[in-house]
Amino acid sequence: MTLWVLTILGLCALIAADFFIGRKPHDVSIKEAGIWTVVWIVLAALFGVGLLIWGGGQASGEFFAGFITEKSLSVDNLFVFILIMAKFSVPTHLQQRVLLFGVLIALVLRAVFIAAGAAVIANFSWVFYIFGAFLIYTAWKLIQEARADEDEEEWEENRLLKAAERKFGVADQYHGTKLFIQKNGKKIMTPLMVVMLAIGTTDVLFAMDSIPAIFGLTQDPYIVFTANAFALMGLRQLYFLIGGLLKKLVHLSYGLSVILGFIGVKLVLHALHENGVHVPEISIPVSLGVICGVLIITTITSLMATKKQAKKEAAEKAGDETPKDSIGA
């Protein structure tokens, strides 16, 4: 309990510092986003080293595997965040405020999911079969979506968000950083509050695959929570750092599908082992190696593919702009 309290207080202090630094709405530069992205990654690395010293190699390995997995899944989530920002036409100087509170909402909701997942796993070992099957199904769905290659993506409001809009009403324009305003004697939400709720509640859908995925790497609720916390808390800066580069990661969905499928198989093997079936179990070092290897290969092939596509488009454009020779010549 002492460890949990100290950890939560430490995370609250980091969140407060993050809020204090970015309290004034402004356009986030690439330099600022880059510096703070490095800071959050270094903090996560130091936490992992601390686990290595005081908790042993097993705990540290599970944390790093979970953190890298959650971080890679959160990068994919940024695509949806960009769609939400565009749908609500969020001014650039307010986007960091939206992400900060959206991530806070997501962190609280994920803590609830993690507590529920830990309780279920502690009492029902067969849930590993469900988690494993769900991850394998999600991996297959990711491949199907990637192969569909839909050019026009749309985001739709979830039921909770629609219910909140009906109950409180929504102002027709942004009012700075205000979340509610008075109109005709009634308190109504501003678009800023709506988009914060959209970011936070949409993350619940992402948690449906990320939480089972990390439980496939560790069953320790403390490691599950801290890996999720560090992955989410650096998401705001990552949004501004690689927002323009996301379109270049064309093979990211394939890489994530491999990772989720791999963890799904790992969960099924673990469930069989728990039920007395003699099957090989995948160790954390192997899991960490597979996850890192897949992400590295995915990044390299994505950059190669986008570079090749850019050259092809440039050649086609040059060909279209070449003057046509006259018929007489």
C-alpha cells in the first residue's frame, strides 16, 4: 500500500508539473514537444531501472515490455486524436489543454479497467483464454483494416458523449479555456469540454485491446498501471512531435497486429500451462525482443515505402508537367 501511495503521489506531482508548465494556452513547437518527449521517456527508463534495482530483473523486464507495447499502441491512437481535433476544429493553441485533460480522464478510466482486470484474473484463470482469443481477433481486424486502405476516415461520437451533449447543451463557439458557460440562465458545455470528453472516453475503446495485451506480459497490477501511466502521460507531447509524421508509418497497423497476435498466443499458452498442460511458455526477454524487433522492422519498411511512393508521385508529376512536343516536330 505504501508503494502504491508513493507512486500515485509521484505521478500526481509529475502531472501537476506538466500542467503548470503548459498552463498558458500556446502553439507547441517541435522543439518543445521533442524535449518533453525525451523527458518522459527518460523518466520511464529511470523507473524501470528502479524496478531492476529493488524489484529484480523480472519486474523490470515486464515493465519495459509493457511500456513499449502501450507506447506503440498509443501512437496508433494518435490517428484518432487527430481526427477528433479536426472534427471539432480545435484551435492549435488549445490542443495541448485538450490532450492534457483528455489523457487525465483516460488514466482514471484505465485504472478502473486495470483493477477490474486484476480482480478477474486473480479469481478466474480461464479469462486468459478470452484475453488471448480477443487479442488474436483484434490482430486479424487490424490487418483487415490496413489492407482495406481507407483514404477517408471519419470519427463518430460515442453514446456517452451524445448523452452529455443532450443533457447540458453545447455552445456554438470556443470561449478560451472555459469548460462551461451561462447562456439564457442555463449552464452549457463549451466545445472545449466536449472534445476533452471525446478524447478521454474514446481511449476506453483503445483500452479494450491494450489492457489485455499488457496483462499478457505481466499479471502484476502495479506494473500494468505504471506502464500505462508512463505511456499515456507522454502522449500529449508525442502528438505534437510526430503528428505530421504519422502518415509515413504506413505499416504500423501490420506491426501492431503482429505484436497483439504474438501476445494473444502467449496468453493462450500461459492459460494452458496454468491448467496443467505441458506447453512451452514465452519468457519476458523473448517477448521484449519480439516487440522491439517488430517495431524496428515496421518503422524501416514504412519509411522505405513512403520514400518510394514519394519518388513515384514526383516522377508522375514531372511527367505531367513536361511540355508536349508538337505534332509537326
